[in-house]
Amino acid sequence: MTGSSDPPEVLERFHAELELVNVLARQVARAVGRPEELDELVAYGRMGLLDAARRFDASRGVPFRAYASYRVRGAVLDGVRKQARLPRGLHQRLNALDAGRRHGEGLLEDVQVPPPPGSDRAQAEQALSDHLSGMATAMALGLVVEPVYENGEVGGRSQGDDPEQALARAELVDLVERAVEELPEPERELVRRHYFGGERFDHVAAELGLSKSWASRLHTRAVGRLTKRLKQLG
């Protein structure tokens, strides 16, 4: 899998974290209920690890394992999507997992320097609270929005949804849509097209002229704004 042209530091990073791929692939396989596809998911994860090893920038001060974990998880989730057309419920679980992963990756992309001297425990706890709230908002986006398949078909109501559940879901989607419309550009376009239009995140980013890392940062910032606005609207 690794190329003969890869420098020694890339190969060293790749081989040092192979076990991370196995751990994350097993987690995703359990989460989506497809343990029988573990070997295939590991293969996708290794491709993600190699990509991470090649792209890693040590000058940013982020540990490679933390950086690689998001790239590997993303590659594994993409691998699940490539297996076949997915049931609505599984599609939404994947969206939720991927949204949470992307939020965390965006936080890492925004890391520029270590925390300033004098940061106290209260600040650290607030930062953790904000992070967890953002993760919850990101995953909620993936769960509440109806899946849109590659042929443009929108996923229908789950057989397990009773009328009350369907109404609550519709009200939540309406709340999220109103909050999204208040986001600044291009955050609004990125979130709207990816979650409500069913377009691949990297395709939307490319059409908006955004690099993958910058799109991840904008996604994380958008989720932060949405978290605050949803608390107000709710």
C-alpha cells in the first residue's frame, strides 16, 4: 500500500499507528452493525492512515495519533457508504458519526498554539463543555436530516416512526433549518448543501473553492454558531 517514493518519516508514522486502524474499524463496524465487513473496513482505514501520514504537519503542534484518528475514521465511514445503498437508519447513523468526526477534525485544524499560560480549570471545563455541545449538535444534524441518495431520491419515514415521533422530528428539522439560514456565507452554503442537499462534503467544499482543511474549520465554526442559536430558539 505504501509507495516506494514515500519518505522514511511517512512510513514510520504509518506503521506506528496500524493498530489504531484496527481499533477504529472495529468501533465503526459495531456502531453500524456490520462486523462481517471488518477486513474491508480495515483496508479503507489503512488508506486513510497513509493519507494522514503523508499530509501530517508536525509544526502545528497536534499529535499525529490525534490527527490520524479523524482521517482514519472518515476513510472507514466512506468505506461503509461504498458497500451498497444503505437503509435510512444506517445512513443517518453514518451521517451522525461523520458529522461528529468532522467537528473534532475542524477543532484540530484550528489549533495554532498551545493554550495560553494561566488558563485555569474553569476555562478548561468550559472548553470541554463547548466541545461536547458542538459534537452533539453536529451529530444531531446527521440524525435529523433525511438521507438523500446519489440518484436524488430522498429517504422516507422510518417504519418505526409513529405520528408523534414524525411530528417531533419535523419540528426539530424546522428549528435546525431556521438556525442554518442565519449562518454567514460560506458556512450556510456548506451546511445546507451537505446536510439538506445530500451532497458530499468534499464536493461542496471544492465547488466553493475551499480546501479540505479550511472547509473543516468552517464546519466546526458553523456548528458552534448553530449550538448557540439552537439554545436560543429552543
